Amino acid sequence: MLHFVYLDEFGHDGPFISRTHPRYNTSPVFGLAGFILPYDKVRCFATWFYQLKNNLLAWELKRSGKHPAQWEKKGSSLYTVKNIRKYPDLRAATNRFINRIQRDGGELFYSGLNKYQPPANHDSKALYRVGLTKAIRLLDLKFSRTNDTFVLMLDQHQERTALVKAASQTMFGEDGVRTLLEPPFQLESHLYQTLQCADWICGLMGRWLSHQCNQHDFNDFEWAEHYFGDRIRIAAPSGTIESRGRSEEQRKSGYRHRFLNE
């Protein structure tokens, strides 16, 4: 069977030392996350999510003055400590779309890296390319086991050509990926309800994985584990975070993380 995979970025692609560092303090993780659906469930899910978004964010949508099909709320702005605590409807809506994805025969997905390179060695562009390649290979492994195929949808990226080249090399190299039918399509997220859902998932995953990898610095994201940790572990059976050694600056700063793949 053919599956559609919708992915966006979570975390931050820049260096990280600690939450209190004056410059490198954004996120200890970076990667791609979203969801997988059988091809014949895509349209009905998009319609369902469109209605969910309109109901949940009716007040903001009205203020925007835009048509609902061309308006989006970024996951990074949605999944804040304040919103989670203040609006139980947001928690309920999150559980609803996770349930819907699973009921439609799909699952959540994430693939990323617990960042370890010191700032002097960090390359944000290379990090995204490596992250994309890793995600594609992980998806290929999943679909190879069931003799299925997939197409990959990504939010538009400024390094579009480089990313397509990297994906093409992954597909057609010596150890090529066989279940991906075409290099990833890059789309305008404000026009695609499915990519907007992937962005919401990234907003949640970025908080949850930051807390999982570095509870010392990101204790305020404990809500992600409390409300959604068990749900994510069940709904994203193929998800992985690669954890490697800390940089010298991270060791000096007291940065600690838990190795998720141990």
C-alpha cells in the first residue's frame, strides 16, 4: 500500500550548550516529525483536521481575516506552557488528532538528534540534510518490512535544491532507498491542512524531546511527558532520537541528558 508521510522540523538547527547560555540556549534536539497515513485516508483526514482547527482556534481565525483554508497556527506558538495549562481544549484536541491518525491506520513519526557538536564545528545546513537522510532511511526500513511504499511531503525550506539532491542520492545510491517513490515534495504549509498538522506535532515533539533529553534544563516542559508521553510512545513506534557524547562546553556547563536509545 502507498502511504503519505508529512514531516516538518522540530527543535532548533543551531548549536546548543545550555538553557542559560547567553547565545546557544534554544533546544538540545533537532529533527523531523509528523505523521504517516495510508493514501486513501488523506483527504478525509485533511477535512477533519481543518474542522478541528477551525473549532479550536475560532477566535484567532476570525481576527486574522483570512480564509480558514489559507490560515495556519504554528505549533511552536500553540504548544506553550501557558496554553497547555490554560486551555484544556488544546489537550483534548491533541489527543483527538492522535486518535484519528491511529484510527485511520496511520502513526506519528519522529527522527532526530540530541545535538552534541560544539558551536565551532556545528553546521546547521548539514544537520538538516543528515536529519532528512536519516528520516528517509528509517521510513524505508519500516515500509520495507511490509512491502509498502511512501511519498514524502515537507514544508518549504530555503535549502530546497540541496535537500532534493541529498534525498535523490539516498534513493539512487549504492545502498539506495527503494520504498520512497519520488524525492520529497516541498509545499507551502499554510495551504495544506496535513502539513499544518505535522507542524503541530513538531511543536509538541520539540517540547517532549527537549524534556526527555535534558530534563535538567527543560523541566518546565514536564507537561509534555505528563499529558502526552505515553500516547506518543504508543502512536510513534518507529520514532528515534540519536544520542551521542556531549561537547566539552556542554560538560563544563553541567548539561545532562538521558540516552533514549539505551
